[in-house]
Amino acid sequence: MRIVELIFGRMSFSLSLKVPKRHQGKWLIVGGGAMVLSAAVVGHVVTRQACHQVAVLSQQMHQMQSRMDSIVRQQAELSETVTATRHAIELDRDKEWSHLIELVGAIAETRPAKLSNAQLIRRAMALIHRIREMNERQKEQDEAEMQSEMLERRNSNATQLQELMAKFISRNQRLHTAQEYELQMNLVGEMEYVMGELKNRVPNLPVPQGPTRIALTGHLVGPDPLFSLANYLELAVKKLQ
């Protein structure tokens, strides 16, 4: 650029002079050559800058393409890993289901040894004892709840009694549900087995009625259903003896 400035400055200085006519043609040639040379130099500089910019952009595009290829490869690897993991989980689940089905089948085919009448009587009497213990325990729970309700009613006015009644009903329902749950979890399975054996061995066994029949299914309805159930089983055992 300094050369160009020097050339153009020299040309301006030369043109400001009065050149003889015999030398005007030579200066025109020199000036034209200088202009061509300046244009060539400027074009070279511009072209070089443009080539540099193109090279930088090309390098950036190459880096971006490399990153995109890397992301695509990672996604493909992740997809393969997820597919393999899912396949492994499905295989494990199928194995567990197959094992569970085989186990259930084995349990279904396994039959308990037949009890003698004496063994069934002992088992039934143990069941009757457990039923009566549960009955006594639940009676104590009911009495404690009733005493608590009576104590709270004594120190309450009419408005408070309405609120207490709703509270008592909710508490009684929860207690009843808990008692039924205890019966179902602890005794229903044993009651079904003993009753099935008694039906097969005791001729003309009376059919349980009302609260007793319902108690055999694990639900408590009516006054003293467990007491009635224990008496019914005891009567059936006496018939077996």
C-alpha cells in the first residue's frame, strides 16, 4: 500500500509539472502501467483476504460437521444401549414369569397330606381357641371405645355433641374395619380348610346361618359373630367325635 501511495503521489507530482509534448506519451505509458500494477496489487491483497476467510469458514464448517457426526454416533450408541437394556429386561421378566408360573403350578399340584379325625379335631379346637381369643380382644376394644365416647359426651353441649357423633361414627368404622382385617389375615384361611374337612367328614352338618355364615367369609355382622362362629365349630367337632 505504501508503494501504491508513492506511485500515485509521484504521478500527481508529475502531472502538476509541465511535461514537454515529446515526453507526454512516455508518462502516459508509465502512469497506465502504474495503475495496472496498483490494481494488480490491490486485487492480490483482496483475493488473499478472501481466500483466508474462505479457509477459516471451511475449517469451521469441517469442525461443525465433525461435531454433528460425533453427536450422531453418540445417539446411535445410546439407542443401541437402550435397545439392549430393554431386551435384557424383557428376557429377565419373561424368565421370572416362567419361574412364577412353574412355582404356582407346582403348588397347585402339591396336595396336603390327609389328616386323621384326631388331627382334624385338634386343629379345629386350636382354631376355636384363637377365635374366642380374638373375640375377647375385640370386645375389650369395643368397650374401651364406648367408655371413651361416654366420657367425651358428659362434658359437651348440644353443638359439640353433633360434632362428636360424626367423630364417633368415623372412629367406630375404622375400628370395625381393623377388626375385620385382623380376622381375614389371621383366621379366614384356616377356617376355610377346617370347614371343608368338617363338611366332608360330618354327615348332616348344619348349614351356618346369619352372622356365623358371614363371619366364615371374613366379615363381622351382628352381635357377637365370632362367639356364634366358635360355638358352631365346637358343635361340628363334637359331631365328628
